[in-house]
Amino acid sequence: MPDRAGLICFDNDGTLFASHEVANPAIQEAHVAFCRAAGHELPAPTDAEICRLTGLPGLEFFVQLLPEPLKSRAAEFRLICVELEARDVLARGRLFPGARELLLELRARGKKLALVTNAGDRYIGAVAERVGYAALLDGLYHHGKDGMASKAEMLRAAHRDLGGAGVVMVGDRHSDLEGARATGAFFIGCTYGYGEAAELEGADRLVGSVAELRSLLVP
């Protein structure tokens, strides 16, 4: 059962952090300006389009956001987006209601907690500063840290570093499920995030709110 696990790993966007409130407007702003500067007057991607892609690793997210003629410039676009995202995250980013309290309660019960995210260091560093992850988590594992490029690698690193008898992965995307399956972790899929239930098929449990998540993790 998940409440007996010693190590609980969380995805960030759509699981703990309400990224749509801050990352989406920053990306939309950057997209319009970037395309216009390249001679393309295009509408910004919608919130739904951004959320559908949220959680993709590395450049893949930014490549898919750009029109075909500009996909080769995704690395340049990413740098612009990340700076604007960090600006808005630091100004007004927040955790989902109840997430902070859940993390504090789990730590008080002696659980080891880690963040396992496909986000890069600049963005997740801003999130960590804004919400105070240093006081809420025991470890932070992101895409590119020590060369890691998959959730499975991050989960293994978290277990190696933090220990714990039994591992739970909590996330809202198929990559979270894949990482859990590759490492033998118990997987809780969050349908209140950006992934849909069909994407999370095969999860050990599905939860539709942070309150439901708490009911699984806190006996």
C-alpha cells in the first residue's frame, strides 16, 4: 500500500505546482514575439495546447510548440521562454491547494520526499525558490541533472540517495507511469493535472484531487 512506502516522489507541473497559471502566459507571450520577429504573424498556442504538451522533456516541448519553419530554432525559443517563465513563477507561482500541507504532513511522519521532473534547471530552480521546496522536500531531480534524461533514471537516483523501503511515484503524465513501471514503483496518477485518465491507464491508483491523494498517502 502507498501509505507504507518510505520514499514518495512527485512530478512538478500538474501534480504539485499549478504551472498553467504562470508558465502558459509566459510561453504565449514569447511565442507571439518570437514568431513575429521571424516574419510569422501567428496566434499564441492556447492553454489547452500548452497543457497537452506540458511534461515533455528537454527541447521536445518547445519543438512541438513552434510552426514547422521555426522548429530548428527551438533551443533559442526555449531560452526566451524559460526566462519569462522564471520571471512569472517568481512573481506569482503557487502550489495546488493542499499540496504544501500534504508535503509537510508526510515529512512529519518520517517519509522521504523527492521531486522528479522533466523540467530544466532554470525553470525548476525558480519554482523551488518561489514555493520553498528546500523546506518541503529531501531531494530534487530534474531533466539534465547529472545527465539524467528519463523519469526512471531520476527515480533510481532518488532511491539511491534517499533510501526508503518501498517507492511511490505521483504524477499526471505517461512519462511518470513509465518511470514507475521501469523501477517497480507504485504509481498514483493525478487526473486533476494535465494528463487525462486514458494517458494514465495502468496506474495503480487514480486520484482526482490533492485531498484524494492525501487519503492514499496518509493512513
